[in-house]
Amino acid sequence: MRLNIGLAQMYPKLGDVPANLDRHLDYIERGANQGVDLLIFPELSMTGYQVQDLVPEVAIRATPDDAVFGALLEQSKRLDIMFGFVHEDRRQRFYTSAAYLSGGECLHIHHKIYLPTYAMFDEGRYFDEGESARAFDTRFGRFGMAICEDFWHITTPYLLWMDGADVLLFQSASPSRGLDASDRLSGSRWVELVNQAYGSFFTDYIIHCNRVGYEDGKNFWGGSTVVSPDGDFLAHAPYFDETLLVQQIDLNQIHRTRSRLPLLRDEQPQLMQRELSRILARDSQ
């Protein structure tokens, strides 16, 4: 099966949900016209990243009667959509979230687990932590989602892999930080190496959409990528500029790679479980 992936590397308007919804609808129209099967937006694409005290004002409910969520559910009858938003649950808790919509239904919502609260980041003051990493079934196969800091920790993609995800969908609002010896952003280089490593270790497709633009002195570098199960870049969006990157992937490549490199077959999750239990028991003494 071949799947056309669209990466909507956009510049959200901070705190302006109606304007950002219009931008989403525009990207969806462009994606549909280019034959996109699955369109992926960056982290907090519906609100912008630095929402802080605006969190309660920009949050939406993940229900069909919510104007924003309902509009995207309707659009998901045209193509599958993964977008980023602030999710308010039934008990007024707020989460950095990603939703996967398909055929007018919400198949899965992921709440960001790891909230960076260090250096320039302050997410723990405004958001609750997610408590699970679970794969889910789509019409294209079994997928997993993670948000920014989630995939800087190997725990999240490993759990999704063990839960059956053959395609990992990552979204981020990753700011520009530092230059390496070749005048390349050291932060972007690190992220790209991590994505290639996950593709190689898990023999999965790694799809990563990062935003662009400026907020509160932060610049976001874009550079969205598609990595094959062999760990190779299939597509790389430009740095710093808005774009809709479209790349076709061949899901049969997963079978070919795993036939050659049976890392999943030989993985021992029981060993992981047993040794982690031992380590945690020791550390609690």
C-alpha cells in the first residue's frame, strides 16, 4: 500500500483559534487537491506554542459539537488529519494534545507526556501531563503519535512500537538553538539524528512535522522530515519557511526491511519488564 503524506509546516497565529482554523482549512484544501491521504500539522497548530495564561481561553473540547473540532471532523471525510491543540477534558484539565481524525471520527487523542520545564520552556506551569502512550488502528495500518519532548525520551516511541505501531507520527514546536561547527543549527541536527535512529532501531516510518515562525523571541526552524524504515531521509522540508511537503511512502517497505533486519522479531519486552521491575524495586529501597 502506498500512502501520500502531507506535512503542513505552518506558522500559527498565537492565541487566535479562528484564524488558525482558517489556515488549517486552507492546508486541507491544498492537500486534498494534491492527493494527500494523511495531513499532519505541528504541535499546538491550532493555538501557537507560547499560550501560557491563554490556555483556558484557547482550549477546545474534543466533541462533534465543538465548532473547531467539529469542522475538522467534517474535513476528515476528505483526508485523514493529525492536528495539535489544547484539549480541555470533562474535569477542566488542560493538555497539549494531538488528535487523529478520519472519516468524520476521532480515532485517537494523545496527551503530551513529557512537559519540558527548564531553560526557555515552562510547560509544566500550564498543562497537565499525559499518562499513556498507545498505538491505534487506522485505515492504513497501526500508528502511534508523540509530541515534541515525548520523542526526545526513548520510552514513548518504544512503547508505541511494542503496541504495534508501524508508523510513528511526531509533531513539534522545536525552537532554534545553537550552531555547530558547520554553521548548522545544533538543535535541528540532533532532532534529525534521533529521527533517523528511531527509523533504524524500530524499522518504522518516522513522520515529523515541525512548525516555523516567531513567538516571544523564539524562532522555530521547521525542517519537517519523512524517514524510512531503513533510517534514510525520504523528504526534508526547508528550514524556517512555511510549506506543504508531500511525500509518498510505500508501507510494503516495512515488510522488506524487517525481513532483512528482524529487530522487532528478536526484541525481548519481557526482559525489559523484568529488569525495570528489579531496578525500580531497588531504587525504592
